[in-house]
Amino acid sequence: MEQNERLGILRKKLDLTLEKFGEKIGVTGSAVGNIEKGRRALTEQVVKSVVREFNVNEDWLRTGVGEMFIESKESHLSELAKQYALDDMEVKIVEAFLELSPDKRAAIKEYVSVLAKSFVEKSEEEIIQEKIDKEVEAYRRELEIEARVKEKSYLSDDTFEENENKKEAK
């Protein structure tokens, strides 16, 4: 397999169009297409740009020997950032966390766990109190309805009696 074919394989692996790939390495999309088709040579400048921009193993690109990508901390973080759409601040947070000692990581995980539980979990007492509050509210509504019904009933009785008294007076 030739260098130009490996460049095409790399571009497809990265899921980039000719134009996007070219943008990233400083050439036009048609130049990339011509290199991939063997119409144009892979220049030293293009090789260096590809290696730098995509963490590509230079030996693989030139000769086909070794792995396609150089495995580095940066390449892993770049993949995570891409996969989870992380912004710069989020990448820095992940990077800083990964650079901590195991003890400090454990302390942060414990803190975050306690924080998360305070947002998510309710204590047994809180759950019981919520049930009581709901029952009290339901009972209060029942009493209000009962009071209204009685009030209407009294008004109806009073109105009935007043009407009877008026009839007797006539």
C-alpha cells in the first residue's frame, strides 16, 4: 500500500471530507484528492501537518509500519472531547482530575458522591414527612368542602324559613 492510499484511509477513518481534512492541514480539498489518487506527491510539509494535526504515527504514514495513531494523553483527551462534545473548560477539568494522585481522586469522588446524594436521595424522615403533609393537605381540603356544604345548607335553611315567615305574615 502506498502513502497516498494510507492518507485516504486515514481521512476516511477520521470521517472527514476532502475539504475538512485539507483545512486542518493547510491545503485545499482538491489537493488532498489529488494526493489520494496518486496524481500529486505527498510532500514533507503535508506529512508533518498530518502527523501534528491528527497524532498520526509518521512511520505508518510513510511506510505502513506500526499503528496508525500515536497513543498519547492528548489524543485520548481529544477523543473524549470529541465523543462527549466537551468544551475547553471541561477538558481541563478532566485532565486535572487525571493528574491527581489516587488519594486526591478518591477524596473528590467521595465529595461529589455526597453532593449528588443530597440532590437525589431523600432521607426516610423526609419521605415520611412528605406523606404526612400530603395526607394533612387532603384532609384539610375535605374539611373545607364539608364546611362549604354546611354553610350552603344553613343558608338554604335560613332562606327557606324567611320565606315561610313572610308567607305567614301575609
